[in-house]
Amino acid sequence: MLTIPGLCWLCQMPLACAHWGICSRCTRALHTTPPCCPRCGLPSGNTHLPCGRCLLKPPVWDSLLFVTDYCPPLNQLVQRFKFNGTVALAPALARLLMLRVLEAKHQQRWCKPDCMVSVPLHSRRAWRRGFNQSDLLANYLSRWLQCDYFPKGVRRVRVAHTQHQLNARMRRNNLKGAFRVDFPVAGRHIIIVDDVVTTGSTVAEIARLLKKQGAATIQVWCLCRTL
Ligand SMILES: [Zn+2]
Ligand SMILES: [Zn+2]
């Protein structure tokens, strides 16, 4: 993959607009996700109403928006962004999410956000990586939407153990007390930005804290949702 400005990150063809980062053909090709539930983001027959799972046990957040499943080619760009430190990808990836947001707005599936927070890394990991990928995405999105962004609005106050091996209940316990909320929350419509949502336990824990402090609605926006 080349990193020459003016070429598409995916197909390396020249771009009509250099700052897009990903050409319109590749962007269209990404939109092949099956119909998904607007609340949990998992496959469902109806894209406008919550699925059976959500009716039985609704997630803490009110809606979830994502670009694609965690699969090629987007997962490769996300890995490159996150683990190889290719921060130049941030505006191109944020734009893909923004296109999804505009689509949801067009279909009247959104509520205008008052403010935005990003899922924090623990300071030690952020220091090692040199950046927080969700923070970079939120920076662009909040600027384009002209809504408040609180980069330190949610802080990680405790290192949680690696989540991979844990079941749902263990994950929840593992995350208890891991975050602290430090911005005006009551009555506000809040967006939580994350790069990848897998089980959703991290965003659920942050959403739970925000709801406890009186948030009006919570939307989760992410690049990939593991289906
Ligand atoms: Zn392309
Ligand atoms: Zn659902």
C-alpha cells in the first residue's frame, strides 16, 4: 500500500479530491454490510426497528453506527492506522464514518449530538503508541459536525486485564471502575467514538456511567462492528 498523497489508500488510483483518501468506487464497495439493527448493530431483517435481542435485553446505548464488519479491506486499514501508527489515515477513516452519519441523518435515524467523547486508552498504552486512534477520529468528526468534543471527558483510571479470554459477565466485572467521567453530562445527547466494537462491553461500561450521570441519549459511532 502506497502512502503517496492524492492516491486512494485501497486501490492506489488517483483521487478526484486528494483529501478524501479513499476513492468513491472503493467507498461504494465498502457498503456491503448486511441489514443491521439500528440499536445493537448486529444483523437483523429490519434496519429501522430494534431487533428481538434488543427488545429482550436492550443495550445501554440508544443506537450504534458503523462503516463495515471487521473484515477486509477496512480491517487492514484499521490495523495499519492503529498498530503501524499510520496516522495519515485518520481523516480518510473519519470521512468514511462521516458518510455513514450523513446517510443516517438523511434517513432520519439520528438525533443531533450535543457533544462527543472518545474511548480512552490507558495512559501507559497511549504513551507507548503515541496517539489514541479514537481520539484522532473524534477530532475530525466533532469539527465537521461542529459539536463539542471532550478529549479527556472519559478517562481510564484503572488498567483492565486483557478481555479476549473472558466471558460477558467477567468482562463487565473486569471493566468496573476502569473509567471516570469528567465533563457536563446531564440532559445531553452524547456520541461515544471508538475504532472497533466487538462485544461492546467497553462502550457499554462508558454508556452506563454517562446514563447514570443523566445523559439524555447515547450513540456509539465506530469504524468496524464485529458481526
Ligand atoms: Zn480506491
Ligand atoms: Zn439489536
